[in-house]
Amino acid sequence: MQNLYSELSPPVRRLMGPGPVEVDPRVLNAMSMPMLGQFDPHFTEYMNEVMSLYRGIFRTNNQWTMLVDGTARAGIEAVMVSLLSPGDKVLVPVFGRFGHLLCEIATRCKAEVIPIETTWGEVFDPQQIEDAIKKYQPKVLGCVQGDTSTTMAQPLAEIGKICRANGVMICVDATASITGMPLDTDDWQLDAVTAGLQKCLSGPPGIAPITINDQVAEVIRKRKHIELGIRPDGYEASDGEMISSNYFDLSMIMDYWSEARLNHHTEATSMLYAARECARIVLQEGWQNRFERHSITSEALVDGLRAMDLDVFGDVSNKMPNVTGVYIPKTVTGDKVRMEMLNDFGIEIGTSFGPLHGKIWRIGTMGFGCRKDNVLACLSALEMTLRRNGHSATAGSGVDAALAVYNRTPGQDAARARA
């Protein structure tokens, strides 16, 4: 007889790495709502509400603002495989691991990929990108807004305008940054933006919000081919090359999200509920309150780390407000400290990749997890663990420094604790 496993009972953790992060309880509650058929009028109305809510999240009027089933990478791949034809030139400014990911996906689309690179811990000056655009004349610029591997955020306000002036479409991966820092799709003239729930939106990984403007949508429509078995009467295939992925074919996904309700796939119902609640919570909090909460928490964490004689990684003027890199002291073993924090205090922090592996830790303060109690608990646990491993730090110095930041803005703690 086959052995049965016990009921799931995962340990409770403070997820303070670069993601995934703690899921807001209101999102978990939304995910427990009853299943509906994908064309039930109540469900299609929820789809319409999701489109409206995410126009608010992306700060756009784009009609085609919707969800792609799959993790954040699914959104990136759907845009790229639907937009890029073999041989198209794609320019990618790489300042961390996820720039390399954009290159990887574009290469698999058989595009001609041109990476430009900078030192991890730095970002690009807009002039560098403009010079590369004029030199290589790409069809698309693929850019990450916030790369958690380096904790750096690439300023985008000028880059979208540069792309528009040079006839280049810009596709932005905002997975790690969206709602933790400003992103203005329309004002910054961004053509496509993709995201995920598992960072500042405080949801589970598994569905990817995206938005594309009319120019991108028109390019995709020219490649539209509907699969046999669901073609409507009067269907005529476009002259463009068929999009190489069925699952990520945005021309059909757009028809699914439109009034046509093309039966392209079965929607991930519980994930749609989660996405709806994530967006509703953000917009209810309001942008000023939300950005202030992330900014103040980042400042408190940075001051606390420095008070413990730790060095913050990278160009702090371009640091993401929702994740912080800190150099691992040479006197300790980074992975040993991380495991002791996890096992002894139930707190998870991250390491990094590539040239930064074993050199920095990454501490996330995102969305629902961007809270005073999380920061103080993390600093206290890190200090005690470091002292046990031979790094000298004054007892309580990190917590005291963080509290000094919070105490400068009295009366805000409740709002930060539960937005």
C-alpha cells in the first residue's frame, strides 16, 4: 500500500529575501473564493475589473492590459515571442542577471541580440543607451527597471522618450519594482511592460500582469493565426509569420480578454482572484503612502546595517527602495549566517548570482513585507547571528539606528504596518 504524506504544514517564515515575499492575508482569502466557469458572466466581469485595476497599477490607458498565466517570466516571454520575428534587432542594457534573461529569451525568439553591459552595482546613463540605439538601430530595446540580483534600479523616464524619438519600441521588465517605486507607462512612453505578483504586489507567483500599447498590438495582430477548432466564422489568417508559441501567443490571448472571448485557454481562476486583490490593495493605499512606506523602510534598513559596521552594496543613489544589497563581512561565511537566521529566527534573506554570489546578501522589504516589525526583527537577528560568527557589532546598534529613522515620522507606523 502506498504511504500517504501528512497534511501540508509549512513553517511560518519572514520572507525577507529578494522574492517571493509574504502574501498579504487578504490575497490568500481572495484565492479561497469559489471556482467559476471561465465564461460565467460573473467571471468575465472580474476579468474586465482586472484590466481596469491594472491600468491603474501600470499608470496607463492601454486597452491591452491583462494577465498571462505563468510566473513573471511568462509575461516577458509572451511579449517577446509575440513581438519579435527572426532577425529583428534587440538591444539590451545589462546591469544584472535579469538583463541576461532578456537576452536569453530574445535569442530563443531568433532575434539578433545586442547586449551592452555595465558593472554590477551601477546603472546606465541615458546617453549611453541613446548612443547605442543610434549605433545599432534596433527594433526593440529590452530593459529591466529593477534588477534584484544587484538591487539597482535603472531610471527610465528619459529612456522611453529616447526610444520613441528614434522609432524604437521599449519593453520593460518591472517584475521586481512595480508598486515599490514609480513607474509611469504612458508618461514615460513605454511600449510594453511586464510584471509579476510575487514582489511588491504581495501575491503568489503564478500569473503575470502585462500592458502593451496600440503600436505593439498592431505588430502582433499582423502575425495573428488562430488555431484550428476555435476559429470564428469568416476567419482569415494574417500574412505575418505565425507566432512560434501557442500558449504565449498574445494575438489569441488578446481575443480571450476581449469581448470575442476566444476559448484559447482555461484561465487560472484563483490566480486571477489573487491578481485582482493585489491591485485593489495597492490602489486603495494610494501611491504617495505606498512609495513613502517603501522609501522610509529602505532608509531604516540601510541605516541599521551601517550601524552594525556593514557596507551597503552598489550605487546607493540608484538603489531599489524595496531590496537592499549588503556586503558579507570577510570574517563570516555568508551561507552559514543565512541558514542560522532561517533556522533560529525563521527569517529568510537572500544571496546573489554570478559575480556577486557569496559576496553580498540581499534583504527585501516589499509590499506587505515592507513593515517596521520585519525590519527590526531582521536587524536584531542578523546582529546576533553575526556576533556569534565573529563579526563585532555593538549590541542593539542596528535596531536603534532603524528606530531613529522611524521616529522621525511619528504617527505613520500603523499605516506602514498594515496598508
